[in-house]
Amino acid sequence: MTDSHSRPSAPQPTDRITLAGADIAIPPLGVGTWAWGDKKTWGMGGYDSSYTEETILDAWQACVAAGVVLFDTAEVYGGGESERIIGRLLAHDSGVRDRVVIASKFMPSPWKVAVTSALVAAARASAERLGIASIDLYQIHGPISFRSHSALADALAAAHAEGLVKAVGVSNYSVKETRSMDAALRARGLRLASNQIEFSLLRTMPEKVGLLDCCAELGVVPLAYSPIGQGRLTGKYSAANPPPASRSFSNHPMADVDTVVAELRRIGAAHDGRTPSQVALAWIMAKGAVPIPGAKNRTQAVDNAGSLGWRMDDDEVAALDAVALYGRRGIAQRFWQHG
């Protein structure tokens, strides 16, 4: 075992990571809100009758109480409904606005040729749905635009100049794309604050190809979406009980996933019975990324928060590294997801 005095301390709910180029600080754990208002993939208002706006309110309150105050959304989540839900949550408790960090995204569809006007209009519409004057972190949703990084940087700079956004980031950008956007923003007096990527024990590609190292070098915070493999690493699913087919991220044969979950259970048992998902999230934090798991209800929010306040030793991290899966680009992601 490694001497505990030589290792970083356990991430705490009160810890904060400052985003480059802005007076914005985020906790080491956030919340992804893709599922909020989404029927097709996540079943809200559809196949999951237990999932309602009331359970989202419970999740929101539990997250805020635990210090998990970064909430990530996007204009396309639920056709804007995710942002509307967050707006209603903020209105429900107006005093919480100064405590939370709201992140959203612009979808740079190829047909949006006039990208500056499109992005500024989208940021304004997102802010209106959220019920806030300025979005704390605004991100390009993926590298699918036909416009150059210079043009996209111009668009982000315009939104920033209008006070619509405070910090700017990207999502699904490769090492090369991250460096290019970082340089384009620096040329305009801005900084690239974040790169939101699919990163988990079921998709270690960002670490293996040097993307995490690139982010660390540039001062860019990696935000890890699908950090528990769309539920695959919770222990709820198995080869005998696979997840819904619509949950395509981190898609592997469940027999392979079962091997990873078994190791998560083993390590969790040695840490006061931590759950598989808590260990999976702690592993991501140990890699220097900020996981943003979903939370559809209070139980999930509390479980997520249980990944804070403790840490694995280096041998346990290495044991998970040994069973982790590299991941691959699915057909649906091949045009825009980082590699």
C-alpha cells in the first residue's frame, strides 16, 4: 500500500475547482440533467411512472444540501424541458441561485452557418428558460459545426461580451480540437474552462489517448458524463438483466461489465460498504475529472454524494484500471464524439 501521507486528501463537498477565465468555482462532483424532462431515453412521462418533476425536486434539494451544486444541462435535453425544469427549481427557492453553478450547451448543427448570431440567440433562449441573467458555463455541445474554431470562438466571445455567459467550454473535443479551441479563445482574451467528455470505467479512451493530460496542461477541467455507464456500473443491471437498448453510451457486453462491477463491489466493501456507483465516481475523481452523474430522485442524489469524503488507495485505483474497458465509438457518436 502507498503511504497515505503521500496521497492527495479525499475530495470533500466543500472543495472547489476554479474554472479558467471566470470567477466561477465548481465542486468535485456535479449533476447531469439529460434525463430531466426526457421521455425517449429516460422515460420521464413515459415508461418510468415513478419519475416525475416532484422526484427531481427531491433530487435537487438533496444535491444542494450535500454541496453538489453544479448542474449541467443543454438546449436539446428534452427539447429544452431540462432547462425549464431547472428554471422552475430556481424559482422555487430563489435564495439558492448564489450557491449553484448552472452549465448549458449550444448545439452547433452544421446548418447554423451564421454561427455567432445562432449561438448568441441560443444562449439568450437558454437563459430565459433557466430564468437567469447569465449562464455560468456555456459549452459547444460537440465538434460537428462546419465553421472553424476561430468562428466558434468569435461566437463564444460575443455571448461573453453581452454578459450572457460567464465561462466557456466545449464537449466531446479531441486532444487536437481542445488545443485548437484553447488557442482560439486565448487570442480573444478568453480561456477554455472545460471539456465535457464521456469518461468512465467503461470508456477509458480519454485517459489512454492523452486527453486528460492535455486538459491538465491547459488548465481545462474535464467533466465526465455517463460516469456510471448509464446505470451499468450501479449493479442494477447484469448479463441476465441488461439496461434498456436506448442507453447506448458505454455499451459493452454485460458479461464484461459484470467483471468491472464485481471489482467495484470488492473495493466498496473495504470502505464502509460503498456502493458500486460511489466507487466508480471516486475512481473518476482520482483521475482528475469531475463526474456529472444523473439523479432522478433523492435516493440517487444521496448515493452520488456518497462518492465524496473518502478515497481509494493507489492499489485499488490500479485494480480498477486493470479491469476497466477502453470503449469504442458507436455509430451514433462517430461524427462528433472525441476519440
